[in-house]
Amino acid sequence: MKTLVINCGSSSLKYQLIDMETENSLVQGLVERIGIEGSILTQKVEGKDKYIIKEAMPNHKAAIRLVLEALVNEDHGVIKSMDEISAVGHRVVHGGEKYSHSVIINDTVLDSIRECISLAPLHNPPNIVGIEACMELMPNTPMVAVFDTAFHQTMPKEAYICPLPYELYEKYGIRKYGFHGTSHKYVSQKVAEVMGKDIKDLKIITCHLGNGCSLAAVKAGKSIDTSMGFTPLAGVMMGTRSGSIDPSVISFLSEQHGYKISDIDELLNKKSGVLGISGVSSDFRDVIDAADKGNERAKLALDIFHYKVRAQIAAYAGIMGGVDVIVFTAGIGENSSLTRKECLNGLEFLGFNIDDEKNAIRGEIQEISTKDSKVKVYEIPTNEELMIARDTVKLINK
């Protein structure tokens, strides 16, 4: 059974075709600059040269048509016909409160995703466009929506209700939703598997640290809290996002200094975080390099980031009444030994010590705590595409 996984952004599209009998990825691809001059598709198949198509793609439908053609290309593809694709799994950022699980897409589901556009105005519209394009081009192939927010729908009310007038939650759905749910779900399940433990017996803190960052408290396999909130802006400091700050900063900038709300929104989402503090870059690799060369603002940016993550880990150990395993994943979580070590610095009282030799290994499933550590620490490369494919197959088989 081969499952196509689609992840649509506003001007980009990532895809994988996964053989679910072996769970091996047969092909990985990226389409960039959709609707913009210079559109390009890059497809990678193991053992073959990169397949690159530079062709105008005015919309997502045109992009997906090229993706499907690339998959069956005689020289660069991996299947002979579209009939080999049993189902398509779509990443959808926001499912609101309605969806706590992945669902087979029909008109009702599409309408519900549209209703969530106000909660994810940058993400849900391209997700919808991608779904509609696939439905038109592959009308007889089942489609499944896998929501970023779904995994966190198990949070208790004390974790997700905002301390605002309750009517705002009832009228407008203002609450904590959380994001990166597919990643948190995958790595929490994977670490339990690697440890040979039943996930129901574990208290896990998952740290998804990339350009966007979020942590989750996973108890007995369920998310009971997560750091992102009503939007992906809340929580710990990130590449360009501020994370949680005093909301009065907004009225101060607006009333005292004439900032427009749109200016503040851009400032908090695109000009803050590691970029804003360092003045160097939103890419942690560049900031680490600058700090190593003596750039004090770069060093400060990293210190703040490590502090914020460290504080969140300690908080989640507190609300779960302890922790059995801490997991690092995503770009810098998987690949930066410095980030992992500094985010844990001072938390050894929880019951672990870091093995520096193991911690130096990057991008692999690896326990990085010493063998005598009571609390285990792991790096686990995330695989959101595989999680989407698994959910898709599970639903289709039902």
C-alpha cells in the first residue's frame, strides 16, 4: 500500500510517497515559489540523480499535477501509474475543537477546515487548496486530513482555557490549541518503542526545536499541556517569533509609539526571537557561529533561548509529578549537541546526567543520558510524514 503525503504551504508544497508495508519513503519532493516567478520542483529518489523541473506553476493545482507526473516519470519516478497510490494524507494545521483525530475528508470536513481559517489564516487556506486540487486530479483516491492540533485535544480545561472572560472562549473559541502535534505524537510513541516500554507507563517531555519551537507534556500517551497557544506565536522563544510576552507590550507600542497592529504582528512573528535579539539571523547555526566568534548579542540570544526551554521542561516535570524521559527533536533538537546540553544545564536534579560522547552524535535515534540516569534523555529524529501516512492507512483500512 503506497500513501502519498502532501504538506501545502502558501507558496510551497512538500511531498513524500511512502510504502506502508515497509514504511520506507520511496520519494521525497519539494515544490517552491508556487504562483511566483521561478517555480521549481525538486524530487529525490534514492539511487537516482535529483529530478528538477523549472516550469511556471500559477497555483497549487498546477503544482500537484507536476508532482503526480514526476512520480510516474519513466526515468525519475517510482511508480508506473497513479493507481498504485492507495490514499493521500494531508497535513492540516488547524482543526479547532472539532477534531481530536485524523478524519477521512468529505464536504463536511472541508467546511469545518474552512471554518478554522480565522484561527490559522496563513496555513489553512493553502491546506484547503491542496486538498481540493488532489480531489480534482485524483477523484477516486481516498483523502485524509491529519491535524497539527489534534494530538493536543486531550489537554484538560485548566491547561487550555485562557484566563480571560469565559465568554470569549464560548463566542470566539479563544483558548490554547497547541501545534506540532503530529511531531509530538510521533516522537513520544517512538521513544516508548525504543525504550521497550508501554507509553501508558511513561511521563514524557517532548521538545520540538526548529525555527518554530514547542514543548509538550505527554502523560500515558496523551498530551496534557503544550507551550504554543491560541496561535504558534506563544510559548518559548523561537527563530523569528517572540514566544510568550507581556501582552501590554502591544498596547504600549500602539498607543505610545504609533505602531499599527499589523506592524506589531509582523514584529512579533517575523522580527523577534533569536533574530531580534542577535541581529544576526533566525538560523540557529549562524547564531551559534557568531556567538563562538565573540558576538555578545548572539550569545545572549542563545542564553535566553536555553533559559526559556529549560524553564518549560521544569514546569512540565512539575505538572506531571515527575518525568521519565525527555526527548529532543526537529532541526536543532536533533542536530545541535550544544542546544541539548544547554537546555538541560541545571536540571540534573531531575535525575539524569548527559553523556557528552553520545550527545555529540547528531540526527540519529540516540540515548544521550548516562546508563545510570534515572530520567532518560533521547534525541529522536521526527517523522511527521510517516505519522500522517500511518493515520491515513489506519482510517482507510477501517
